[in-house]
Amino acid sequence: MSAQTRESQTRRLAAPDIAARKGGQPIVCLTAYTAPMAEILDEACDVLLVGDSVGMVLHGLPNTVGVTMEMMILHAQAVMRGSRKAMVVVDMPFGSYEGSPEQAYANAARMMKETGAQGVKVESGPTVPETIAFLTRRGIPVMGHIGLRPQAVLADGAFKAKGRTPEERERVIAEALQTAQAGAFSMVVEGVAESLAREVTAAAPIPTIGIGASAACDGQVLVVDDMLGLFDWTPRFVRRYADLRSDIARAALAYADDVRARRFPAAAETYFAKD
């Protein structure tokens, strides 16, 4: 069977499938930025999130503010090529949707046309519910993002957990309800206490996908490079399921030793003239 035939026989998960998981089997989500990684993760995941975290993870940026539409489109195209089953959701980068609903629609439509992704994600600030409603009424599936919002890092001064005061707690709950009422099919809940995550999940009629928000949510997402142990440091809420940084370092040193000792390439890796 050809790859094209297999693709045609595989139906990707879509927004209604994820929305229907509210209160049911937990939603599994990981970030993906490249075709090879997407291919590996596809079978395990319900959602592959092409996160603007790509700016920090792959491009060495200090935060996500510098990520562009062009970067997100390039990586989303790669993830779509590498995956077949999981729903692919793409982060709308900072500055691409906050100006007006019309600006958001133009950029989200471009994102979906040029990548083939099944949805976009926006961080649910004070003006965003109107934008979510504008997009969803025009056929663009939207995932919200409440709690700690990485694109607001310059305004907040740092990546800080949210909902620690009664006022902030009420604001997070209000953001969650407004995001759902505006038509989002799900929302990421980041960096909040377990009790708040539980309250938001109970109050919101759409699935919550937690990151640093406890097991009370309807699903979980992690940055895949954190989960695989590719960095020296990871946030408290990350569980490392591998230690690839050490494995890669050992492999690179072994390769370097073999090259310097002329053990690589050996006969098995060398072409010879035919007699």
C-alpha cells in the first residue's frame, strides 16, 4: 500500500472529536516542530501542537515574543507532512491576532491555507473572546490558552504561575468561561494550582488541557523536548521520560573519538571500486 493510499484511509482527529472528550478519556498532546518528530509522536497523541515555544526550543530565542508567522507556517507544514492521525493545532504568534478580529482572521486563514492544519491556538487575553467568536463563526477551529500566558511575559516580567490571589483566581475562571462561550473547542490551562484547575475544568463545558495545572484537567500537554530530557533544566511540572541530552552527548563523543582515531569510517561504511 502506498503512503498516499494509507493517508487517504486515515481520518485525522478534528475539533469535534477533541471537544467530545470532555470528562472522558484524557486527551494526549505534545508539541511537535519537525516532520520526523511528528511521525514518531503521531501514534501516541490525539493532538500535536505546533507551539510558538519553537522559538525558544529550536531557534534559541529568550521567549516566544519574537516568533513570526513565517516560522510557524514553516514548522506547521513540516508537522503536517510527518503526521497522519493526530489533530494538528498551530499557535498564532504574538502580534498576529491581537490588533483586531479582522487581522486575526486574515492571519489564521493564511495559517490554515498554507499548512493544512486543523486548528489554531490563541492566548485568551482580555480582548480575545471577541476574536475567538469572530474566527469560529467563520469556520476556524480555535483552542484557547488561559492562566500563565507566555506571550505576556514582557508585561508580567517573568513566567509566573497564575491564580494565587482571590482576584487573579476570579480572573482566570472568567477567562475560561469567556473562552468557552466564545466558541473555542478546548483550552490549554497553564501554570495554575490544582484547586483552580479543578474548578476551571468543572465550570468550563469544553476540555481543558493542562500544563503545570495538575491531573484535574481533561488532558495534558508538554513541550516534547522537555519530556525527552533534551535540556539541562526543566520546569517542576515536567516529568522526564528519557534523557536524550546525555545519550546524544555520549554518541557525539564516541563519534569524535572514532574519527580522530581513524576507526570511522571502517570497511563496513566505505565504498570500494568493483574489480
